[in-house]
Amino acid sequence: MCDLRPVIQADEKLKKMLVFLKIILILNLISAILRIFVNPSDMFYDLFCTLFLFLAYNTCYFIYAAIYIIFSLINAVYLFITCGTVIEMIIQDTLGDFKKKVPIFLGISLYLFIFYIFAIIMTFPAYKEMKAQMMESFGGASSILRTNSNSNRQSNADIERPPQQNQSNFVPFSGSGVAVGSGR
């Protein structure tokens, strides 16, 4: 079974954001049900997004929120293109049998498009806060500084060593020692 325990302990600021994520999660599930009236096969896109938002809400893991944002953006672009295509078909009067379903289709599609844009805008601050708290709880910034200092020590150990005796009479850096751009 999956373990859905929180990865970090959420502070008060993140708890408020999690309330918004829960509301978006419920609205996303309702949106998936609305897709039955438009195109039932597109419902899986919404359910997939809902799954990642559910995981982000329960585990407070920022990667799930990032994946939700990416899939929501893909859905928003898809809906924008679909709505544009239908509007173009209305202008050119090439709807045919689809003319009866156009108001329902456009209404639901435009609602979903606006919802996904809103969901991205509301989820991104929660993603940033989850990531910040994760890095803080695991010592992210201090471990990065420690890693940099370790690499500096290693680079200092690789300072130029005296040349070994070789038979080719090659002398490194045997130029005249004029600085580049000195005008000489």
C-alpha cells in the first residue's frame, strides 16, 4: 500500500494553503465529472490531475504539487486550443451535427479553462512553501553550503604540482610572461 503520511510538519502558513488545495481538489473532482458531458475520454486528464493534487495535499511533498501544476498547464493549453477550434468552426459555420452541443461544450470548456488557470495560480504558492519547508527541515541551504566548501577544499588540493622529470624537455608556461591586453 502507499504511505500517505506527510513528509514534513506543516506550519500555520502551509496549513492555510492546504485548505485552498483541498477546495481545489474538490472542484477538480467535480470538473472531472463535468467532462462526461463534453468528452468522456478527457475525464482521465482531470482524474490524473486530481490524483497528484490529492498526493500533494496528503503528503505535503512539493514534487506532487509541481506535477499537478505541469499537468494543469497542459490541460489549460489543450482546452484553449479546443475552445479556439470550436469558435473558429462557429465563425466558419462548419459545425454540422455538432451545432446542438456547442453551448454546453463551450460553457464547460471555458469553465474548465478558467478553473485550471485559477488552480495553477493558487497551487504555485503552496508548492513554493512546501519546497521551502522541506529544504529547511532537511537543512537544504546549509548542506549546499557544506557541499560547496568541500568542493573548494578539493580544488585547493589540486593546486599545480611541481613537474615530474620527463625526457621530452617540455617546459610548461615557458612564455615571456606578458599579460594579455597590457599593450606591449
